[in-house]
Amino acid sequence: MERDDLIVNDSYSMQAHHSEEAGKKIRKNVWKVTAILTAITVAEVAMGIIFKRSETFTWTAIKWSFIILTLFKAGYIVMSFMHLGDERKNLRRVILVPYVIFIAYLIFIALTEGISHFDLWDVWK
């Protein structure tokens, strides 16, 4: 019985060859993406350690900065690992704008429910 999960075609992408220059470019891009995502993560962790309930920044501003940095990381991951950054601008917008609207909607729902939850606690006191 022949296995159908093995592709014997010579044009399969695993058997494609590229030059050393192209390989260096790919590795450089991987290191760049790793450095950017690591820097954002280190910034988030440092903010959590340094600014925990500090007097200089409000806790709300710190939470919003976490949300913004996390969304930036998610967008960058989609652009680089899902190869969306290589596509045309209109296609990127068609894919990313609904997600941005959906995330804004979820944040809106969380905020309104949180506010009404605190209002209910005031009624029960």
C-alpha cells in the first residue's frame, strides 16, 4: 500500500534550493523578528515590575499600555509569520481591520460590563 502523505514530486517546496545569500537574508529577518518581539516582551515585563501601583503613572494607563503593546505584538506576528506583510496594502487592511474592530468591541464590552458590575456593588451596599 502506498502512503498518500508522502509527496514524491520534485517541485515540492521542501526540495527547493536557494542561494546562500537568500538564506542569510531569511536568517537575518528571523533574528530581527525575534529581537523586536523580545524587546516588546521585556518592556512589558519591566513595566509590570517597575510601575506596579506606582504614584507616577495611573494603573489605568499602565493597563492600556499593556493592551496596546500586546496588540502591536499580535499584529507584528501576523505580518511576519503569516506572511501578510508581503501582501498588498488593501489585502492587509481587509484582513486586519475586522480584527481591530472586533478587539475594540471586546474592550468596549469588558469596560461597560465592568462599570455596571461596580455600579451593582454600590446598590447592594
